[in-house]
Amino acid sequence: MKSGSLSRIITVQRAATAVSEAGTPVQTWSDLATLRAEMVELGTVEQIKAHGAVDETGIVFRTRFLAGVTNADRVVFDGHPYNLRSVMVIGRNRGLELKVEERA
């Protein structure tokens, strides 16, 4: 992985539960790390779901290794949050391949 190809900036966020003033649990997101990444693939797929046809945008990012990233986290790219669908380790902890899908 060449550093020159890491031309995008992504933020990995982790969910946390806080308690609102009314005493109800509220899900919040906090930044885990801001990383330079390479956008490997960008595509849009139209799928039929229960409420009709839906366009879903999927992106694959490659970045330097970051321990502890899971599918429960999310990625923010260009101000848009994306669900983290899979996290694959490249080599012996040399990098990560993150497959994300735009949140509906």
C-alpha cells in the first residue's frame, strides 16, 4: 500500500449509549480514528426491499491497520455516514479493507 494512493480522509466512529435529560438512553457516535484511505471501489445497486426499490451505495476503502475496528462501528466519508459491512485484515496487520454501505 503506497502512501500516495491514500488520498481520501475517513473517520471511524464507535457507538456509545448516553442518558438524556429525560432519563432515556440515546445512541451517540464518537470518533475512534481519522485515517487516510484509498477508495478502491464505488458502486450503486438497486434492490427491492419491503417498501419498494432502494438504491444502495457501496464503497470499499483500504487504509493502514487499526486494531479493534468491528462491524458495529461506522465510517464517515464526505460528511455521509456509512454502515461498516465487513472488515478484512490485509497481510499481517499491514492494512484494513473496509466495505461500507450508505446508511438508509
